[in-house]
Amino acid sequence: MKAVLCKEYGPPESLVVEEVPDLEPTGDQVVVSVQAAGVNFPDALIIQGKYQFKPPMPFAPGGEVSGIVAKVGSSVVGVNEGDRVIALTGWGGFAEQVAIGADRIVPMPDSMDFPTAAALMFTYGTSHYALRDRARLKTGESLLVLGAAGGVGLAAVEIGKAIGARVIAAASSADKLQVCREHGADDLIDYKAEDLKERVKALTGGNGVDVIYDPVGGEYSEPALRTMAWDGRFLVIGFAAGDIPKIPLNLALLKSCSIVGVFWGAFTAREPKRNQELIQELLGWYAEGTIKPHIYKTYPLEKAADAINDITDRKVKGKVVLLPGS
């Protein structure tokens, strides 16, 4: 089989595509024939040695895939060869096959295609956990989403609307904001052309926002926090801008607000039952048409470096997906 391999830490251009042996499952694993693999910002970090996990070399990046079960381990029950599944892999997904514990797969709905399935779990799972469990977002509250046209940002826009919040989408260009509008955003802020703090103040009548969703970091985190309403919740998702901001903690004191970390990957391992509950709600929303992943572009396996670069260069609106068979 073909796999995209990281043999030494470096930029996406250091990745190589090679033939490697086909996989065999251990007793509690299944081997999935990968039909599509979602590309996410952590893929850029893991190949540079900057992510929370550091797999042994060589490894394939890729944290989520969709595909068809090709082989089943001897102790696996309830999963059969030929099943269409979504798998949360952590890494290893940029390949024609991946071996994964049977407890890390989710049956694919019949109505869902493979690229959509590969674009769903990572971004929507993160945003759903963030808004449902960490922020406890309520109907009627206001939600400010930074980086709103990116993968997790656009998912947060849709999930915020599904919960019944007023969603304010902030992004860096008019075309990105148009995508946010198409996915349900109530109000838009171009923070390259407008003052973020003043615009939020105007939109909320000076009251500020109840929840801030921040996957960007950098120069926008502190101005966003300054727009927080009393008893608000600031969600720390990630740092796509590259810089981890140093927040003046007096702001949390003055606003009696919470700064809340969101580590979805660890949550899925620590609380698998609750994670399954959230996944089922997501799949229900998809079946209803309430959420729909926006796939910006697809790439063959050999173009994995281009896909990762497009994400780090912040060109992507929604998700990008690798198609190993293309």
C-alpha cells in the first residue's frame, strides 16, 4: 500500500510517499481501506514535532479517515468486513490502509459520502465538545467565532446555530465571511478591515458576547476577550496564528468570566461514553440537514504537502480532504 511518511521532523515538503507492507490487525483492531482522509491543522504540527503526541518514526500523519473495513481482528465483535466506517486515528490516516482499535470507529450513515465523513469528526467533534460541554452554550446566548471560515470555526458557526445561539462570525476577508453567512452566521466581522472590539460592542449594544470560540490565538485573543460579557466563557481551541497569546488575567477578574481549555482528543479517550453521545447528536443533525461540512478542495495522496500548506497559509474555507484512490 501507499503511505505518506514523516521520516524526520520538518515542513510538509519533507514528507515522502512510499510503498509499505499491507497491514494486519491485532486481536482488537480492524484494518480500514481508506477512501478519504481529513486534513487538519494538527497534521502540520505533528510532522514538525510540535504536537502533544510524537509518534515513533516513520509515521503517517492524518487523524481522521473514512473507509471500508478490510480485515477484522480475532476479538472484535459487531464490526464486519465491508462495513463503511469513520475512524479517529490520531495519526496514520494519510495512507491507503490504517489499523485502528475497533472502539475508535463509528458506523457511517448510508446517506453520507466518504469525503464528507472524513471531514466531519475532527472539526465538528472539537466544536461540539467545546460549545456543549466546556462552554455550556445556551439558546439565546451570543457566540463570537474567530477564524470562523476555517474547519473548526465553520463547524462552530453551524453548531452554535443548531443550539440556538446568535452567532457572530469573524474572519479575515469578505469571501471567507460569505461562506460563514451561507452556513448560518447572523453577523459578520472582517477583523482585517474593522476594529474587532468596537464592532462587537456595536453589535451587542455594549453588552459583549457570552461565549468566544478562539482557534486562532495571536493578536486577536486579547481584543476578543475585552468584548466578553459578564460571566462569559472564553474557549481556548488552538493557535493557528502561530503565537500563543499572553492574556492579562485581570480581564477575567473584571468580567467574572472563565477562560476554558478545550482538548477534544484527550476527552475522547477519557470520556468515551460521553463522546459517543455527542457523536450521535452530530449525526442526527447531519441527517436533518442542520450541519453540512464545507469541503473546499480534495487532493490525491501524493499532494498531501499541498493540502497541509493550504491550511497553514490560511487559504482554506472549511475542510480539505485527501482521496487515496484518486
